Amino acid sequence: MAVLTGVLARGRTSGSGRGPGHGLPVTPWLFLIVPLGLLVLFTYVPVANMVWYGFTSWDGLDPVKEPVGLDNYVRIFTDPQMFEVFFVSLYYLAGAAVQLVLALYFATVLSFDTRFRNFFKGVLFFPYLINGVAIGLVFLFLLRPGGTLDATLALVGVSEPPQWLGDPSLVNVSLAATSVWRYLGLNFVLFLGAIQSIPGELYEAADLDGATSWQKFRYIIAPAIRPIIGLTTILAISGSLSVFEIPWIMTGGANGSTTFVIQTVQQAFQFNKFGLASAMAVVLLLIVLLVTWIQRRLFPDERVDLT
């Protein structure tokens, strides 16, 4: 009898938290109900509504949402003023390429014994911790006419500096440079963590073989951090397509600095064309997904064996 009681007790204990007759754990799903519900409510439902709004002419206030079919999408791809703002993203894409090269260079150098390397790590990462609005305001004072940059140039004899934010040929270069300064720290930390995870024995073996610094980077570091390079590339491309904060704070989209996201916000909140703005947001989402898919096809993740 005692043995039977023990067996029954163990059966009740091992069966707790499982569905009746299924043998599947129930308790984990109970903990997931709330976060999954919030995810669906605040992420997937708004996205579904956005897709629906893209097929209407809704103004954001009218309770009636009149369907217009594909008219909003046709306008996006046929109206030059709508789609040509994507060319502004080329400035940020070029800046992202420079940013990745600089971040990889500094991460490689500071991964090894370098004087004051902890200080330089902090200097490089600190801008990423600052709020984007604060950075926009700081660089606005730096680049405005008679600002800090112009005063510095005047000390070295430049009496008539260019209009950094007023010249349409320079404004996007200035804004892209500001973006590089802000996000360099993020890519730097990603590269730094990946490089420092490489076993030190590989470098020792390379030193015994007489490998140069470039050979170490080419045959050890670059292959080992290839997944991180792919990740940062995706982030750089998607970020260059969805720039908003810095140009909105510094120029408000003036002088040819309007990005696709700024134009989307203007269509929604300035011209009350929420249907068109929703369609533009869907187009941007599809472009980012397409770029990500192409990148993953061209550079698939492969497990690198350096041994």
C-alpha cells in the first residue's frame, strides 16, 4: 500500500502543469498569454489596420473610410515628388558605409593592447547613449550660420564658410555626417564584441607563422565576424531608408533634406492624408523586407570554422 501511494503521488507531481490527456505542459503557455496578447494588440493589429488604411482615403478623423483601391500606391510610384525623396537616402547610405568601415577599424584596433583603449571605447560609444533630439539641437547650433563651426573656421582664416544647412548641395552631407557620428558607437560595440570572442590561440598561431596584421584581419577576424557584418549591413540599409529624427530636428525637411519618413509624417499630420501615409509606410516596410531578403540570399549565414 505504501508503495502504491508513493507511485500515485509521483504521478500527480509529474503530471502537474500538463493538459488533460495530451501530456503537453500548460504552465508556460499561461505565462505567455499576457505578453502575446500585448504583442498582438499593440503590434500586429496596428500593422493590419495600417495595411487597410492604405487602401482608403481616410483623413484621420472621418468615421467613414472610403476605399480607393490601389490609388494611393499608384500615386506613390507615379508622382515624382513622392518617390524621388528616396534619392536623399543615398547620402545616408554612403554615410552608413563610411560608418561601418570606421567602426570596424576602431573595433579591430581597440581589441588589442592599445594605450588608453578603455577611454577611446567610451568616447566612441558615448554619442549613441545621447538622445537623438539632443544631438540634433547640438549639431544645429554647431552648423548654423555664425555657429561654432563657422567661428572655428574663422580662426584659421575662413571668412565666408558655406551654408552647411542652407545649401541644398551640402545639407544632406551635413545631416549624414551627423548621423555617422551618432550611430558609430553602436556598430563599434557590435564589432568589438564579435572580435573579442575570437579565441586568442588563433592569433598566437598566426604570430608563429609570421602573419602580418592585415593577414590576421583577412583570414581570422573578417571570416569570424561575418554574421555581425551582415547584421550591421542590414541595420545600415534599413536605417538609411527610414531616417527621420536628425533631419526633422535640424531642418524640418527644408532645402531638399526631406526623407521618405518625413514626407510620410507630413502627409498624415499636416495634410490629413492618413490613407496615403499608411500606403507609404507599407511601401517602406516592403522595401526594407526586400533589401533584407536580398542581403540574406547574397550573404547567407554560414558557420565559420577557423580551426
